[in-house]
Amino acid sequence: MENRVKEASANPQITVVTGTLNRPQIVIQLITQLVEVSKKSFLEVIVVDQSLLENFVKLKNQFPVLNNFTLVHFDKPNTCKYLNYGWKNAKAPIVLYLDDDVTITDNSVQSHIDAYTDPTIKAVAGRVINDGEMTSTNDKVGKIMWFGAAFTKNFTYEKSAYVDYPYGCNMSYRKQTLEELDGFDEKLSPPIYAFNEVDMGFRISKKWKKSIKFVPDALVYHHQYKRGGTRNDFELKEVANSNNFNYGYFVGKNFTLFENFIFLLRRLPYQIVRESNAILQIVRGFISAKAKK
């Protein structure tokens, strides 16, 4: 047993990274599950707490004192910074990101690990079932279409597939891949830094075709609790504005002007009819990205 603990500490197969914000009683449930997984698999766990001090203390008092289980605290919430902190400090060659409000299965973590026996796989999109969500029969999982004009999700699908991007609450990457691409883009706008996984997924898919695999056995149940996390009492207008800005930023950053023109032809009618109030922030994000090129 002692030798196994030493081996797990020195050579974990996978590093699980979780960011949490003001819900210690929620994240401790996931941590408890990961403790059980650590008895069967060599893993490392990094929990990045971004909460108010009182909530951090509550979590710290419950946090397991175990090799390869690490709790750190950020004074200011920043999704992209904690994502980058995770892979930069990971001991393992595979980095798995889980939201703090998911429930894993007996096979979730191992299924992520197993997928990387194929050397062409750079990232894995795990299956996600949100509370109350039905299983999708649409095999177009995680697709970016018309240069960002439309997206499909369908992460409840039951068969494996190649995708353009993962669902952020259950995604893994080769550490080397994240390093080669300089990690997640910290220029995305707060408070929830939307499009971080779409941006990373697109950059991987562009560089390595058919390299992000959707693995149904890597399943989590996502509870989307009403408080904490991305629902941390942020103003709805603030969240909407930043999401729209990040959308424009993603399109401006990752596609050429010709591709942007095709995007505009496909997206503009929908945008005018359905979400005209978002146009200004999308344009601002687009201009910001082009200015940084």
C-alpha cells in the first residue's frame, strides 16, 4: 500500500482540476467521489477555490489531507486563470477539468485516461447530462458551423464521435497540447469567461484534425445549482454583455475576413430578428480581436 501511494504521488496518470466559487458544500461532494477514485487510479487533484474567505475556510476545514490532493485559493475569480494554473501545475500528462457541481460515475475518470491510448487524440469531450435533460439522438456533437455562425451541443449523445469542442464542465487535454497552444485565452471577458472551451477546442481542431474525441463512458451528471459558480449573483446584463463580447472576440480571433463575411451572411438575419440587442457587444468583441492580431 505504501509503495502504491508513492507511485501515485510521483507518477499520476491524470490530474483532475476543479474551480469552485462560493459553494463549499457542493464541491466537497465531488472531492469525496475523487477520494474514492484515487483508491483505484493514480490521480492528482487540484481544487482552485475562488470564493469569499469565509467559504474558503469552510472548504479548507473539510478538505482531505491526502497525497496529491491540493487546495489553493485565488482572491479574484478568473476562469481562464484557474484553467491555466491547473495544467501548468499538473504532474500528470493528462489534465481533466470538472465543474464543481457534477457527479461522476465509476467509469468517468478512467474513460478519459483510456481514450489517450490513441496517440492521435489531443483532447476528450466527456458526455454530460444536465438535470432534466433528455438523451439526444443527433450525432452532430460539439460542432462549429459556418465559421462560428452556429453551434451544436448534443453532449447527451450515446455514441462516440469526433467533435470541434468539448463541454466545459467535463473536458480533458494532453498537458503538452495545452502547452503548445499557450493555454486558455485570458483576454476573454469576465465574469464567466464564456467561449474558453470553444476557443480552445477550435484551435486544437484546426491544428490537428479529428483529434478531439467525444467519449460517452466519460459521463458526468451536471446539476447546475442556482447559486455559486457561474450563477454567483452576477448581474444578468453583465453576463449577457460579456458572453456576446466573447462571441464576437472568438469569431474575430479565429477566422479570416473572408470567413467572417460568410459568417455574417449566415448569422445576421437571425441576429437581427432574434437577438438584435446583442449586436453591439458582438461587434465590440470582434473589433477587439482584430485589433490584437
